[in-house]
Amino acid sequence: MAITITSAFVIFFYILAFHFDISYARMCSEYKFTSRRSYSSCRDLPHLSAELHWTYNSSTGIARIAYRARQGPRGWVAWAVNPNQIGMVGSEAIVAFHNGNGSMRVYTTLINSYSPSMVPGNLSFQVSGLSAESSVNEIAIFADVGPFEGGSVVNQVWQSGNLVLNGVPQMHAVSQQNLQSTGEIDFLYDQEKHR
């Protein structure tokens, strides 16, 4: 009988955990921005409860993006492009977090090692219209990015960490979720698929 109760408890726990994971992992296409923003395409990213929304202008090579990720008030999020390879080192990031006074801070930075300084820096591609917003357990980054040297196809990296000290994001966890938060996106092709 104890095995049956234990088995039932384990099954209940997994169902409950699965339910809560799915309930947060809503479809990006169902999300409605509150600040008069709209995007032609989106992708639910496979890790870190994140999603990328975008509209790509093929004549200018610029993508208007919104990166949304689950994060509490003491943590940080980042979305990046790696112009040379898939992976963190060499990526050029936009990072956002809450300042000590509660306002949002968002800036660009270079990820040139596994222990980057996370200080503001210029990227190899243009970034304009940079802003960030937060809501309950979520941070969103907004920007116009590009053009990119490789055209509409870029290697993307996304990340989050749970601590900011003295205005500097600290090391993220090294879980599978964090280590696998990379991939390729074709802003033009993937946008056409959503039409």
C-alpha cells in the first residue's frame, strides 16, 4: 500500500509541475503587448521561459525585436547575437534589469569570455530604440537591431541570472536550461512562415 501511495504522490507531483510549467509557457502568438507594440512574428524559445517577437524589414536589414523572459525583481535577462558562431563567448548582448531605485536599466555589452565584465559597450551592429519594461516575474527588452553582416540569419543567445550587485549582472546558473539557450534564427524566412 505504501508503494501505491508513494507512486500516486510522485505522479501527482509530476502532473502538478508539468501543469505549472505549461501554464507559464504560453504561446508567444497569444501575447498582447500593452504599450502599442505589435510584431509580425514570434518564436517560443526552448529554454528559460523566453520568447522573441520581431518584425524584419528586408530592405534595411533591421529587425524590430521584443525579447520577453521570466525573471524576478532581483535578476537580469539578456538577448544576444553572436556574429561568428553559436555560443555565448563572442556574443553581443542587450541586457536589462531593475536598478536599485526600481527603474529599468538596459544597455549593450560584449560577452568576450566565460566571465565577462558586463560593462556597457558598443556592438558590431546598430542598436536603436533600446528600452525595457517589467511586469510580474517578467522582463522585456525592446530594440531595433541590424543590419547584420550575415543578412537575416543570426546566431542568437538568450540568458538570465538571479543576481545584480552594484549595477552589474552576476554569473548565471550553469544548468542545462542556461547552457542550451542558443540557436539560429532567420528573421526573414521565419517571418514569412508566420504570414
